[in-house]
Amino acid sequence: MIKKNKSREPADNKNSIEDKQEPFFELLNGMVSFVSVLEPDGSMIFVNNTLLETVGAKLEDVKGKKCYDAYWWAYSDEVREKIKADVAKCVKGEKIRHEIQARIADGSLIWVAFDMHPVYDDAGNIRYLVSEGYDITERRQALADIKQKVAYLDNMPTYMAVTDVMGNLQFTSAVTIKKLGLTLEELIGTKFDQMVWWEYSKDVQKRMRSVVSEASEGKSSVFEVDIKRSVFEVDLKLGEDLVPIKYTCDPLRNENGEIYALLHTGTRIDELRAALDDARQKVAYLDNMPTYMAVTDVMGNLQFTSVVTIKKLGLTLEELIGTKFDQMVWWEYSKDVQKRMRSVVSEASEGKSSVFEVDLKLGEELVPIKYTCDPLRNENGEIYALLHTGTRIDELRAALSDARQKVAYLDNAPISIAAVDKDINILFINKIGASVAGTTPEEAIGKKCYDVFDTPECGTEKCCIEQVVEHGNVVTGETRLCGVKKMDVQITCAPFKDAGGNIAGGVKYITDITDLKRLMKEEKKLSDAIVKLSIPIIQIWDDVLMLPLIGTIDAIRAEQILENLLEAIASTKAEVVIIDLSGIPTVDTEATHQLIKAASAAMMLGSKVIFTGISPDVAQTMTRLGIDLSTLETRQTLSVGLREAINIIKK
């Protein structure tokens, strides 16, 4: 017996304690925890039935032995020394508490929440040491399972945390702690309502305490933000800014229906639409692939499978989630195949990939597939899930044929097409594109784009691939291409993305517009010629020009008349200009101003301008515009105007 002070225990008191042991031990036998009563030197006086039954022993087998030599601790020298050290500390008055593994009857190990404390007599001396343990194997497994499942959420734009039923933080996702600049170790054990992201508001902290209390009794909570309906909004504190989130809290239950933890999630509402669109797009890629795809956790429990899989089976995703992969309906036709799938899951959880051919049951039909299983790792290299794929071999040829056909379409397209990555390496080029550059597709693929296509923009910031990668927009422009021959081209460049939705490069469509530009130039020359023919300026005599106008005159034609007339006057030094309007039924306001401007400009060059053949409509237009016809030289007909011109040049 170890003394806490120098007083000596009387003999009759010792006998009295021993007389009381039997009912005390009976009480301990009724406890569900593992209990043993020890002498201060560690010798076992009593072990309750719960512990004896668990380890498959009888009291007489262990009574009097040192506790650290007991069957349940003796499986490891390290554990024996640990328990021995605990006895030494406890006999000095320390209370011991930690988690440790103990061996049970079948030889397996269970996790125990171990506690040892001294018991004092009335004189203050240590009379006994009492050790107590609780089987926490299921709890640890449950928390480990939660952490594995939570790993799926680490890369999602969702803030997530797991607490025990008292609200003490057990785990939180990487996206949360990274935003806060903290570590998981700094947060573990903190009360959820005292987390830093709630500290901005006492009311919110109070509400979170209420949420934890309600969730521990089985009630879920959801706070949503809806601007149109002004629903309650919770803000998550990140740095100095408050970001609106949709918050949920749900109780997690074990297989017996008992609540063992609480799951808290928060989704940023401003990021939600983008995240959902991205998720839908990625799932859509999988759903439209001719491949059977499933994701399981590392234990082989199904977490997701593509639509193409469940549609073929006539099932729903909800019916399959959580099912062991080897027990999926498509393997049930063969015990050997189920056994192999269990082996595949086990190997993949340790980092090994598998590829082989196997039959898949679809209804009453067995379909041959190429099956693969690969571990998925997070940013720390830890395996958090397994990806299973199966491609129907009988459909593969058709799929490959279809792919070749589509490539053939591009290969035989009448324009140059090339796919270039963001490092300006050519990934694909069709035949005509290679021939324009004076090479072959085989030689061009893998080279830098600027080493194949030579334009003034190549290797500069004006490069269309550079612009597409930087801005993500379609770029179109014209340039000069120097290949086998020099040609004018129109280049359209559109971005393409990788599986993660990131811009990976651009696709260039190059169209030869050399002939088109030549035709456009010829068209302009012809148009200019037609315009000149429609404005004939006739030199009647050395000093007389005549401009007979026919048809409708608009502002554009009037401007051309002014330009041509002034050029003719300057070149001929004409003394008289006759502008005959007898072939003009109407003119618009702008055209009228241009004609008057032409007359004024001609007079400034020293020519006398005579208007002939003005119709009533044209005269009314000029009058409405306030033009004083008396200031203009006008004659009724062209013949009268010609006689007037003769008289002028004779003087």
C-alpha cells in the first residue's frame, strides 16, 4: 500500500475494507466498461465480467498477476511498457487517460479509451488503482470513415466541418482552413459556435449553439439565402469580408441509428451557380461517353456512377449509392468475378491500378468490356477514392470508326485546320494545312506553330493563339501567309479546353482569300469606272465643259459630281461649265446642297456655271431650301445654254 502521507492504516480498518470488497466488485461486474482493480504495485485484485468475457479469461487466471502482463496487453512489448509506466505514474497520484489497442479473445485488436486513477482510503493513502476502458473501435472507424468521405468534398467549393454531438470540431475540409490560413491541428476540439468564422456576431454564435443542440437530438437545420423571398442569411467570416453561404447541419447515424457526429456544410451562394454548372458539365461529359464509369471510396462503397451505367440496368443512382462494388448487380452472375473485384478494390486502395477484360451483366445479357480501376489522389498524394471504368469492346470498334471518320472530315476539309496548345506546339494539322505550309501532318505535329506557319504576327503578342489563351475569346483577322506561296488569308482561332475546363490552346481555321481580295479590288475599279461613266464631263470646245446629268442624284453621287467636275476644270482651264439637269426628275436635300457647292467651287476656279433644263420639282426643292435662283445662271434648255456659252467665249 502506497501512502500519500505518513499516517499508518490500522489493521481493523484494513479488514473492514476487505469485508466491503465483495458487494463493491459485484457492482463493477454490472458495468459495461472494462474494469480492473489493482494493488499499487500493479497486481490485479479484481477484473469485471465484461473484460473477462471479452478476452476469454476467468478471474482465477489473472488474479494476482501484474496488469501489464495480462493477455490483453501482452501482445506487444511496447504496449506492456506503456501500461507499466501508467501504473508508475498513477501510484504517484496522477490520473491517466489515453487511447490504446487491446487484444481480445479471437486475437484481434480493438481500440480502448483507457483511464487509470488512484483510490484513497480515509487516511489519504492510495489503497487501490482502478483502470477502466471503453471499446471505441466503432467510433474511431466511424470518424475515419467520415474523414475519408469528407475527402471527396475537399476539392469542392463547399465549407464543411464534422463535430461530435457536443459540438467539438473533429474535422474540417481543406477548402475551409486554406481560406482562413489555419491548420487542422489548430482547430480540432474547438467548440463549433466558437470557430473564428462566427466570432463577428454573438447572435450567430448563440444560434449555432442551438443548432448543435437540436442536431444532437436528431433535427437537421438549413439556412438558405433567397433574395426574392428574403430568407434568413448566415455570413461566413473569411478574413475581413463576409461571404454569404447556405448553411446546413445534419446528424450522422451509425448502423444502429445512434447519432455519433454532426455534419456542417456551407456553400458560397455567389459561387454556387458556377460550381453547379461546372459539375453538371463534367458529369455530362461522362454521361454521354460510351463508357461505364463508377467512383467508390477506398473501401469499395459506391459513391457515383454515370447515367449510361444505370440506364442500361434500369436502376436509379439512389438505389446504388453505398453498395459494395463487388456486390453490384452486374457482377452477381459469378462468385469468382465478385472475388476478383474485392481483390481489385483492395489493391487499388494501396495504389495499384488494374486493367483487364471481363463480362458485365446487363439484364440477361453478358457484355464483354475492358475494365480499369485506378486510385484517385488528392493534392497531398493521398488516395481518397477509386475510379472504375468499363468500355464495351463490341462498341469500341464502332466508336473508333466514328472517331476516325470525324478526323477524316477535318483531314479532308477544304480549308487549313490546326490545333495548337498554349505552348504553341501543333497537336493536329489536316492535310491541306500541312500542304499550304510545305510540309506533311507527320512532320508538323509536335513543332512550334511559328516554325510551320509564317505570318507577320507569329512570335509576337498579336499571335492569335496567344490572344485566345489569354482572353478566351474567338479571334478573327486577315494577314499575309508565307508558305509554299504567298497568299492573303483569313485566320479564325477559337479556344479549346481540357477536362478540367481550363483553356489548353486554340484551333486555327485558315482560309485562302487571295482570289477574293483580287476580285474585290477589280470590283472597286469597275465600280469607280461605272461611277465616272455615270458622270460624263464633255469638253465641247476648248473653253466649254458640259455635264449632262441623268437619273436620280443622291448625296453620294452629288459628292462624286463635285469631285470630278473640279478635276476637269483644273485640267482644261474651262471658262464656261454647263450643268444640264433636264434628265434629273428629282434631287434630295443633301444632293441639292452638293450641286450648289459644285457651282460655287467652279466659280472660285474662274469658270462661269450655267444650269439648264431645271424641272419644276428640282426648282421647288431649291426654293424650299432658300436658294435664290436669281443668283444662279439658268437657262430653260440646253440649246439656249450652248448659245450663251458661245457668246461668252467670243467676248
